[in-house]
Amino acid sequence: MSKMKLKPGVITGSALQELFEYMKSVECALPAVNVIGSHSTVAALQAAREAKSPIIIQFSNGGAHFFAGKFLDNKGEKAAIAGAIAGAHYVRNLAEAYGVPVILHTDHAAKKLLPWIDGMLEHGKKYFEKNGEPLFSSHMLDLSEEPLHENLEICQKYLRQMAAIKMTLEIELGVTGGEEDGVDNSGVDNAKLYTQPAEVLAAYDALKPIGNFTIAASFGNTHGVYKPGNVQLRPPILKNSQDVIQKERKTGAKPVDFVFHGGSGSSREEIREAVSYGVIKMNIDTDTQWAFTQPIKKYMDDKGAYLKSQLGNPEGEDKPNKKYIDPRGWLHLGEKGMAARLVEACKDLNSFEKFDF
């Protein structure tokens, strides 16, 4: 099969669905990286350019607030809304400069964070009226803590709004373990870590008539990185769900676009197996945080004698330290470390050099 041709910029609407279908056909997925500002954003864009792969850039609620600045009060989610909107425009401007295709997404929004989604959709509708496409490619609702019927009813309501402006909805069924962005599921009932095919079928039936969606189904995934053996991934759960829907609803193969949350620390074999069952997106956050921080930590350790004051270092009492204390030097080391880790993720996910742009 020839490589899929894509144009630089943000992918939305039917083009996004065509991308998902291509990825399932060649068994590849894209890394979804949580960004918190310009430095992590440009690292993601550079990784896409190096890997010749699209990338998913996403904002969590806390990440969006951080993008706007922690100085801002987030009452009514105003800071998180402002940060997400500013970040979206930033990504749109730079994606074309870097010459890479990007899916622009927002991560976990629990029931209490629906006002954040409302605010972004308000901006998204205005952007659509002006430009004929949505500002974001997709938003995620994580209502996995609610009863299934309530989860799906709320998702239906929001998908109707998103479908009207050619957006895709991501939902969550089951619970991703561990802790991320202030949500702690480390003590959750083990049974909730494994989504049942009947739940996926119910979601398919509820959402398919309305618009396009992806499903973050739980198959033992856990946010963070843990010792080997602590996390029991069961990717066949995804295959079972695909098989049930294909049989019961007479669809083609892999009718559901699945999302793999808590991808940090997973082996390439586990990742590839999940991708073979229809995973088109894998969230990676903990590993990229480490990849950004580690080279900066090494720099601080190596150059510690030059970072104690503006003047004076091992080369002399009056020697200036400006070139060592300039944040542009050590922040770029973090950017390069994060970009390299994301290129590795593209290789794990089999999207490396699978595209032409």
C-alpha cells in the first residue's frame, strides 16, 4: 500500500476519519502528547517532522491552565478555556511552519469539567462559522465514573454539538488506573480496569447514528510508569469488542477506533498488539515529562558551578555566567530530549515514515 499523503496543518472532519481508516489498515497509531506550553509543543512538532508521522497534540485541563499561566484564577474554568484556545491557535500557526499534519485534541474532561468543554465549544462554533472547520479536531469527555447510561446520554448531547461543526468525540469506558492531572484512580476496583464488550457495543449503538467518535476502553492501562508485572494489560479485550460489534451489527472489520490511555512504560509488543486490534491513538505523558526533565537535570548538575551567581565561576572570579544561565540553552535540551522520545513512540506505534507530507 502506498503511503498516505497529508498536507501540513490541523486535520479535522472527514479527513480525520480517512486518516483513522488508513491507520487501521496498515496497523499503526499516533502518539498523543500532553503539552503545557510552547516548549513541549515545539518538541512534539519537531518529532512529527523527524518521524514523518502526524502527531496528536492535546491539552489536559491542568495543561491548558498552565499554558495560560498559573497566575490566572481558573474560576469557572476561564483560565483553562483561555489557555486551550491560545494553545490551539499557537499549534495552528506553527504546524504549517514545521510542515507537519497535527490532530488537535483535548484530554480527560470529567463531569465537573464540562464547563471547560462548553467554553471551548463556544469558541469552536465561532471559528467554524468563520473558517468552515472547527478550531480543534476533537474533545474528550471522561465520564467513566458515572453510570454507563448517564455517560452515554451526556456524550450523545455533546456529540450532537460537535458533529454540527465536524468535530470528533473521544469517550472513556472503564477506568484508567494510576494518577494523572490531579485525578487519582490508584485505588479503583480492579474490575473497572477492564471494559466489557457489551459496554463498547452500547456506546457504538448510542453514538454511531449521531457522529464520529473514538473510545478509550480500559484493558488494564495505568497512567504513569510502574515496575514490570504491576500492570496487567489485556489487549485481547479490544479484539473481543471489535468482533462482537462486527458480528452483531454486520459491520466491516475493526468498526471502532480505539484509544490507548496510559501508554508510558508499555512494551513495544504490548503496544503493537493493541494497535493490531484497532487502536489509532496512544497517550504518552509520563515518559515525555521524564525525557524533557532529564537532560535539564544533567545540565544543572554538570554546570552547577556556573549557576551560582551572575559573575564568578571556576574560570575566574569575574567571569560572566550569562551563556550558562540563559534559559534558552537548557530549555532547548529538554525540547530535544522530548522530541527524541516521541520519535521513539512513533516507531513503537508503527507510524514512523508511514506518511507522505
